[in-house]
Amino acid sequence: MKRDFYFFRHGETDYNVEKRVQGWLDIPLNGNGIAQAYELAKKLSNVKFDCIYSSPLSRVLKTAQIVCEKSPTKIILEDGLKERNLGAFSGKIVRMNEASPDTPIDYSTDIVYVPLALLTSDDFVPENGESYNMLAKRVYDTMMKITKNNDAKTIGIATHGGFIKSLIKQFTNFTYPRNGIPNAEYIKFQWDGNKFTVHEPPAWLIACNPTDGSL
């Protein structure tokens, strides 16, 4: 039996506006983010969710609560849906430079400069944080746990941009947009018991993918 999963990102926060790294910091939605969440609720108003799994961070949980405000749905908190833990980068503005990858990183400044070779490495671990590969494993393990432990037909997944990026990279051939998934947007996957596939890819994903990238 095919099952539908709707993955959606939280609305805007002040840190999004300031281009600051959030990671596991619990930054709330701002006024625009709340308005975006209500727009998302309209887009998903015809979807009957059996349940919604949500990251426990308030910007995501509030988005999930708004999405099901008019149609009360059980929300299940799941730590595995949190954003990538960016450790000492959290709260900072991170910019890349062309320095050697062995150049020490100064985490004490508000704007942190990081060698490009490190930022583009899937194995790079920010101080006290996670590498991309560590996140990818968590994304996979979390989704396998959810698919195994819940046989509902239509499930909402309220999460973060980094989580959705990893999902797209692991389960499709789509190129992830350079600017990421917009705040309070969603992507629908189907689970066939073995893998996730994308049907009807959203406009924000099609924009940088002229052909269907589904596996």
C-alpha cells in the first residue's frame, strides 16, 4: 500500500531574516513566519492528515499547530526531525573564504569565516555539532522508524530545511535549490514499503530541475 508523506518546513524566524545559523537553537516564528504558516495551512487544507510528526523546536511545532488548527490532528514530537546540529556556528553568521582547510576557525566572532573546503565537505563537523553525513544517517533512521512504527496512510512531517535537503538528496535525483526550500513550503513523497519517491514535485524544486529527478 502506498502511503503519502507531506514534509513541510517551518515559517520564517528573525534568524532567517538575519541569515544566522539556527541549528538546534529554539528560535520562534516571527510575525511573517506565523502568516506564512497560515498560508501553508491553506495550501494543505484539502489534505486529511492521520497524524503529524514534528520537530520539538518551537518554530516547527507552532507551524504544525497552525497547519492543523481547523482540523485537529494528533501531533507527535520526534527529536530525530530536528535541524542539523551546527554546534558553535549556532547564532552566528557563517561565511566562506578560500583559506586552507587546516586554518583554525575563530568561533568567538559574530561573523564566522570558514574555509570553503570544509563547508562543502560532508564529513566536516562544526565544534560540538554534526557533520552532514551524521545528519543524513539520522534522517534515514528517523524515517525508517516512523514508517515501521506507524501504518497511517497520510502523514505530515513538520521539520527543517536541512532535514528536507537530506531527504531529497538521499531518495531522489533532484538537485536541491541553492537557496534551499522556502519557509513554510512543502514537498509530497510516497512510500511504497521500500523507498520514498516524489510525485508532482513542487515549483520551488522544479525551478532548478528541468527534468523529473525521481528515482
